[in-house]
Amino acid sequence: MRIRNVILGLGFLIAAGLMCEASAQAVAQNANKPAKAKPAAKPAAKPAEAKPAPAAAAAPANTGQSMTAAKPKPKPKKKASTAMKGVPSGVPNCLKHLAKMAEKDPLIDYDGHPSEIINGGLLWNDPKSHCSVGSDEAMRKKVIELAGAWRAKDGAKVRSLIEELGGTK
């Protein structure tokens, strides 16, 4: 029991010594760093230069209009992104959306929005799905074939399969 206490005590002493040494090294490193340069003082304003008078001050004083402060400019609105997002409702709308994406040559990457529509819509057999093909096995096989062709970047096959599924404009 006493030996264990002695070993634990030595361990604490060694740990405390290492901590003190590490902190001393950190202080030494900070002392060796050069001080940050102070920013240059601003030049004094020249009193001889006259500033032009604002247009509101040049107007007659008794016009009956109150002098109001200028309104701040409104913040610019964010532009709507051109990226297509979300899964449309209904199988025909999903197929039209896929046909719209398949028009571009070369095909866009499958791992983006097309996979979201195919995997999260057409092939997702759940009542919460926006555009599930359900249990129609023939249509499911064509959708799976469409996904494979899209991964292989075979544009002609993708367009023909979308037409077969009924996704023409």
C-alpha cells in the first residue's frame, strides 16, 4: 500500500515538473517573438482645405420642408440560385424534371440532383415519397436502368429511357 502511494506521489511530481517546464518553454518562445508593428499615425487634417457645402444646405431655409437625414440604402437581395433543388410532386413532374436536366450535353453529374430525384423520389417506396413509382416492377427496372445509364454518362440512352417512361415535354 505504501509503495503504491510512493509511486503515485512520484508520478504527480514528474507530471508537475513537466508542466512547469512546458510553460517555461512557452514563455520563452513568446519572449523571442518580435513585437507587432504599431499602425502609423493618421496625418493631421489640413484646415486650409474647404469642403463643398451639401446641396440641402444651399436650398432656401423657408421652403416649408423639413430637413431629414438621408435614408440608408436597402440591402441587396440574394439572387435565386439556378440550381434545381428538391423532388417535384408526381411521377410525371419528376420525369419532366429529369428530362430537363438530361437536355444538357454533357450530362450533369448523377451524384447531385438526379440521384436525389431517382433515389429519394422514384425508387423510394414509401407513402411520404413525392413521386414513387410504387410496386410497378417494369417501371422500377427502367428507372434503375436510367440511373445506371446516367452514372455511365450515356446521354442518348438516358434521353431514350426518359421518353419510354413518359417524361417527354
